[in-house]
Amino acid sequence: MTTLHPTTAADGTVDTAGLREAFGRFPSGVTAVCALGENGEPIGIAASSFVGVSLDPPLVGLCVQYTSTTWPLLRERPRVGLSVLGAAQDRACRQLASKTGDRFAGLDWHTTAEGALLLHGATAWLDCSVERTVPAGDHEFVLFRVQRQCTHPHLGPLVFHASTFHTLAGLERAS
């Protein structure tokens, strides 16, 4: 028998630490969200809230904290590259999530003519433009229109689960 440990207090508030742990029970991929800045410098963040939204029109989305100091620099760029990180890119993810240092030191990347920055070693690349942003609590939901895409199916994804990086042992179907 499993005992339920409530995360809601008597006054109806939700225990933030418990909710963060619950969110962490859902495995997700990790994306690098990057572009060239106004002066040609690379700018980027890591995001694990990526979701496919629509095939027609081609839309994807992700959530960005309002406290991000990097997102305002990316928001106004004409094109933003979303790299779905590959299994060997946990270091790249940590660098892009870092608050200090050179986030692109030692990373291999290229840009499109429109300024989307894409990381080598990713399992998929999406060249996007910001379609719309929607306030969502302490985050902003960003809806992107996919302008071009490229997949690298021979590369497995980087998976984030319970605050730790993982890889997929196999791509077998559940029965």
C-alpha cells in the first residue's frame, strides 16, 4: 500500500518543493534555445519544457522564467534555433543553464543566414521565429513557428528526470 503525502496545506496553498518534485517525475528532453545577438555574439539558454504544439501550422512551445536575463535578448531576434540536445550533450546543457562564464566555450555550433544558432550533436534542429508569448504564472509560454527543421535520427536524446540527466537505453515500444 502506498501512503499519500499531501502537498496542499490546510489553507489551500501548494507545497512548492513537493510540486517541483512532482514535476520532476515527468521525464523530458532538453533543448538549447540560441541565436546570434545584435553584435554577432552567441546567446542561449537551456529549457526542458519543450513541447510540440501543431503540425499545421508548424508550432512548438516552451516556458521561460520571467527572471531570465537571457530570454529578453533572444525574444527580439528574428530567428531562434532550438536544438533538441543529444545524449552526449549534458555538459552543453549545464553550460547553457549556467548563470556565469562563457556558455559557448568548447561547443560546436553553426548559424543560419537569419541568425538562428544550432548546436552540433543535437538529435534535431528547429529554425524558429517567435509567434506569440503568453503570461503563465512565474513563466512566459513562448509559441514558436518552425521555419525549417532537420533531424539526426541516429543520435539519441538527452533526457532530464528527477533533476538528473539520462539517456534512453533502447527505443523499444512499451507493450
